[in-house]
Amino acid sequence: MPPDYHRPKRSTSSRAGGGDVFLCLLYISVVLATYILDMIVVQRQASFSRAAYAASATGLLVLLFLPLAVVVRQEYRIKKELEDTPSHAPAVMVTVVEKSTAMPLAEPASTTTADTPPASSCLGSFLRHTFSPPAHGVDYSIPQALGQIGLSLGYPPKSVDAFVSLISVWNYAGRVTAGYASEALLSRYGFPRPLALTLVLLASCAGHLLIAFGVPRALYAASVLIGFCFGAQWPLLYAVISELFGLRCYPTLYNLGAVASPVGAYVLNVRVAGRLYDAEAARQHGGGSLGAAAGDKACFGVECFRTSFVVITAATVGGALVSLVLVWRTRDFCRGDIYAKFRDGVVVKESLADGGPSAAEQRPSEEGS
């Protein structure tokens, strides 16, 4: 049996320092988003002088460079701690289990580790992402067309600019909230992340319908819902990918998820919303059909985007239904401890009788992990 090595304990200050830095950077980003939100609202209500713009820009630059100061301070603390601590090589406990080809594999494909999922898992994820583009491209096309939407509904240009800026702020809020809330719900109540993704998609339908039916003075609420839900989708989606399908195919699956936005945006923004907008603009200007200069004509009224947003809502509901199917198929997996494979992995070295390749994984000691 190999000797039992133990990883030396890390000091409490080092372990707590990493968490403190993360929380500090998070708090700075929250303050920055709140500051930008306040500046947008204030500039909409009052006109700024040159000195006021300079003061607001100075505050923004301070918040932007504040994370750099946090990182420099933490690096100094780590360097000082390393100088005060006697240097010795850290060691890890490695357990090697020899396995011959006559022995069956330890676990079926359903309990694959995070690093080596079977090919069927990658295929299943690919099929899932085949249905994902409309759901994400839907919300990606909204910010691009929000300027035209606001003008067509009769909002002043200053308000439209504020709505477009607010979408980015609420996008950030959705990313932070979805990441923390889904982790808390999963760890405390076993609430599956695919179900959270389904609820986010359904919530975004409310914002689409507010625009589709031209609810008076509801563009602000619609931009908040759409921006928040669009931001909330991404941490949920990539967390679901890593939890269900592991990390072996994660770069490929990540890019499959990322390609959803441009594909869906092209289909829904250019081929659907653009054509319907030009057709309604031509009808209002007496053309009756798509002419050569239809794209240069402005459209006014609820009818400009009503049909487009009904289609967008239907596509979002379709994405939510596909997500519900994923919830049903992974219900047993989500009821269990999904992080067990990360904590309880055993170091296994497979020796093949025919001299084939061997795979080994290193597990740190319980004290180190």
C-alpha cells in the first residue's frame, strides 16, 4: 500500500480571503449596476451640466477601477503570508486501484464522472440544444429592436434611450440573482435548475405580451422583465449543462448554447419581425406590399410588432415546454446529491491486458478538499 500523504492545512486567512475577495468583487459590481441605474433615471428626469457629467463620469471610473485595487491588495496579502510561512512541498493522498479487463466496469453510464461522460450524454445535450435557439434568440432580438418598438408605440426618444440602457442593467441583475437563487434553492430544497429555467422562460412571456398588446405605459415593465429573464437564462443553462453532461464535452456544449442567440435572433428579428414591420409600414404609407424602400419607412402603432411578438411568445413557450421535458427526464437525478460525484470520486487506474491506454484520476485527501 502506498504511503499515506496528507495535504497540509491551509491557513484560515487564505481560505477566507478567497471568499472575501469574491464577495467584495460581487458587491462592487452590484454597486456599479445600481449607480448606472440611478444615473439613467436621474438623467431622464433632469438635464445635466458639464460639471455634473464630469462628476458622474468620475464616480463611474472609480467604481470601474476599484476591483483592480481589491486584487492588488489580495495579492499583497498572499505574498506576505507566503513569506511568513515556512515553505514545504504540499502533498496529496493518492489511492490507486488496479483493475483488470476481466472485472466489469464500476458504474453504468448514468453515474459518469464530471470529466468522462459517455457519448450518449453528449448526443442528448446536442439534441436538447437543437431546440434551444428560439428560446434564447427571442430575448436577444428584443434589445436590438427596442428602439423601434418604443418609437412605434409613441414614446419620446429620451425615454427609449433609457429603456435600452436599462435592459443591460437588468440583464446583469438577472445573471446574479439566478445564479445565487438557483444554488440556494437546489441545496436547501432540491429545486431542480431545469425547472428554474422553465419558470424564467415563462416569466419572459409576460414582457413579450405587454409589447404585443400595447399595454399603455408598460414598456418599462416589459424591458425589466425581458432584460432580467434574458440574463437569468445563461447561468442556469450552463449550470444545467455541467451538472447533467459533465465537463468532457463542455467546451462544445458551451458553444452550442452560445450559438443559440445569433441563430434565434436572425430568424426572429430579421426574418420574422423585420419582414412584418416592413409590411405594416408599407401598408400605412399606402404601398400595400413590400416595396424597394419599405425598410426606410417608419411604422407607428401597436400593429407594427403585434404579430411578431405573438410569434416570439409562441417560440418562448415552445422552449419552456422542451425545458419541462428535460425536468421530467432528470427528476430522479435532481432528487439526489448531484455534487456527490465531485466529492466522492475515487482514484482509479485502469490497466488493460492488451497494453491499451490507462486513465488515472487524482483525488485529494478529505482534509484538503
